[in-house]
Amino acid sequence: MQNNRIAIVGAGVAGIALAIVATKLGYQVTLYERDTEVSSIGAGVTLWPNAMFVLQQMGLDKEIIAMGGVPSYMRQFDQYGVQQGELNIAAVNDLSGYPSVTILRCDLMRILARALADLGVNIQFNCLITTADINGLKQKFDLVVGADGRMNSIVRHALYPEQVQPRYQGFINIIGISQLEGSVLNNAIHDYRGMGERFGIVPIKTGECYWAAGWSANMDKERPVSAWYQELQQRFLHWPNPVQQVLKSSETNSLKLIFVHDIDPLPYWHRDNMLIIGDAAHAPLPTSGQGACQALEDAWHLAQGLVKNDQLDNTLSDFYQQRIPKATATQSVGRQLAQQLFSDSFASQAPIASISPKRLSEFWMQGLTLQ
Ligand SMILES: Cc1cc2nc3c(=O)[nH]c(=O)nc-3n(C[C@H](O)[C@H](O)[C@H](O)COP(=O)(O)OP(=O)(O)OC[C@H]3O[C@@H](n4cnc5c(N)ncnc54)[C@H](O)[C@@H]3O)c2cc1C
């Protein structure tokens, strides 16, 4: 891109990551965030090797690893605690050349925000961008990037005035952070599955974990949140010990109820000098485990494209052509797994062991090469 002023709407993973890589490449970035601070809502994330590739390019991998955990396995159990399958994460890491790191979301966001501040860029907090602001931004900046999330992206709305409706996928998640005594998890992600129910526990540092419980449910926003939390306790009352420990020791203020939505793949992500990235463009379900990873990939690919190409229109169409297959495949993997998990029958459930480390590594690392 010849001129170099970029406005980014939304200081989530995608927005801050793009601000960092673009600033490093010499662009003048202004980052608008509606909240008063960087959000830490959302328990934790697993940064698979594709995300760690990008974080290494950003110079943040060591700090992330120091704050996070590096699990060796993902083990799948039934609701009685009988192991059903296993994924050797260490093997995936070896094949990919990058580790998989689990981290609390507040730590990830703090590291990203500090890296941006170190580059001299201040996030413009308390700046809710509205539809009425978009034209002004388009005139003032060479590029306007919507990194404003899955549910109500204002930049997506400017691209699709007919509205893109996020799709409720028929299940809820309750997420939280807990302290565990000893090494109950033995450095393995634990994935317990029952009929239409799932409880995943992700170790971070010794004794610390984040978790997500899910079950199929109608989207009832009238029901008090406390009733959902009571249901959580009831549903998983007889599930194996780590689940019990996690529920007993959960930090109350870390709990969050989510009616899980994704969006259908979109036919375009840009028009004029306006583009959407991250969840605003291709929000996958949490069952893909890839939302933040794909947001990081977007930031990296877009910055590379901006430097390589003088014509903005070409850069933005190339970006879409490059990113849409992987983003769509990720969305589709998330939907397939959600369907298996939250349908009422075990018949269609595929054990995770059926995915080889090689296939997984090839899928995740696709498109990530240094030039
Ligand atoms: C339960 C759960 C578990 C998950 N686990 C994982 C995981 O293990 N690994 C993984 O990779 N991903 C995971 N994800 C997905 C991941 O959290 C998201 O995909 C990722 O955070 C998307 O980042 P983003 O920057 O695109 O959007 P967001 O994080 O939603 O950020 C959008 C930002 O834009 C701001 N904003 C919105 N509108 C405006 C406006 N009009 N003006 C100004 N600012 C605005 C918001 O305040 C927010 O700060 C999980 C998601 C869920 C729900």
C-alpha cells in the first residue's frame, strides 16, 4: 500500500495483532476500542502452532510461553472417565516446528497490549465507532479495518447493509478458571463427552486451568444466569473427579455464559478501502479451537500483503483469496464437531485419535511460510 494510515476498529486479538505487525512495518496505526480497557473476558485460549508461528514473528513467543502452559496430550473421555482417544500434541508441535501453548485470556491480551504500547501506539479507548463514523474514517485513512468481533461488527454492517445474522448453533458454553490441587491433569487437556454434553479442562501452569462446559439448549435470554450456573452443577454432578474439582474451585468472577454463535462464510470481506478480519469476517465455533489463532493469521497475512502490493484493491482481494479457504475449513470443522457433540446420539461421534498429528499439523500450518 502506497499511503500508510490505517484505522482499526476493535482492540481484540485481531485488532491489536494487526496494529503491532503493521506498526513494525512502518504503517501509522490508529486503534479504536469501545471499552475502557482491553477485554480479558473469556477464561483462556489454546494457541496452536499456527498462532505461535505468528507470535514468534511478532517477537512475543517467549513471553507467551513463559506465562502459559505447554500440554503434551489431549485426552478424550466418556462421562464415566473411560478414555476414548488421545491426541499427541507434542508430536503435532514437533511436526509443525512450533509449540501449542495454553494461556489465560487476560495474560494474552496484556502481553499484546503491552507490545503495542512499547511501539508507542496508544489504544483509543471509549471510542465506540458507529455506522455514521465509517465514511469519515474511510476518508481520513487509507485503510479501515474492522476487527470488531462476531456479534455486532459495525464494519461488517457497512459492507453488508442487509445485515449478516450470526447463527445460534443450538448449544451454550459456560467458561471459567479454576485452581486444581496437585497434577490431576498430568499436563493433558481433558475432554469429557456425554450425550449432548461436554466438559473440557485445559491445564495452564501447575494447579491452574481454564474450562468450558457445553450442552445443547434453546437460547433463553430471559432465564437468570444463576439458573444456568445451577444447571451446570446439576448436569455434571456425577462426572469424574477433575470435573468435580474444577467446579468446586472455580473463581466466581471468571464464570461466563455464552450462547454460541458463528457466522456463515461470507462472499467478500472488503469494499473500497474497508476490510473485515478476525471474528468479524469468519467467526468459527469454539469447537474449532481456532478463532484467536485465525485472527492472528489474518493480522500477519494482511500486513505481509500490504507491504508486497502497491494497489490496495489487489492486496485486499488477494488477502480474501488467500484466507477464505482455511477460514472456511476451520468454520466447517467447528460445526461438524459441534454437531457430533451436541446431537442426541453417540452414533456419529468420531474419537479425536482418528485425527493424526501429521494431518492436523499440515492443516494448521498451511499458508504459513517465511519468504
Ligand atoms: C468459549 C470460547 C472458547 C474459545 N477458545 C479458543 C481457543 O482455545 N483458541 C482460539 O484460537 N480461539 C478460541 N476462541 C475464539 C476466540 O476467542 C475468538 O475467535 C477471538 O477472540 C476473536 O478475536 P477478534 O479480535 O476477531 O474479536 P474479539 O475478541 O471479539 O474483539 C473485538 C473487539 O472489538 C471491540 N469492538 C466491537 N465493536 C466495536 C465498535 N463498534 N467500536 C469500537 N470497538 C468495538 C470489542 O469491544 C472487542 O474488544 C474461543 C471462543 C469462545 C467463545
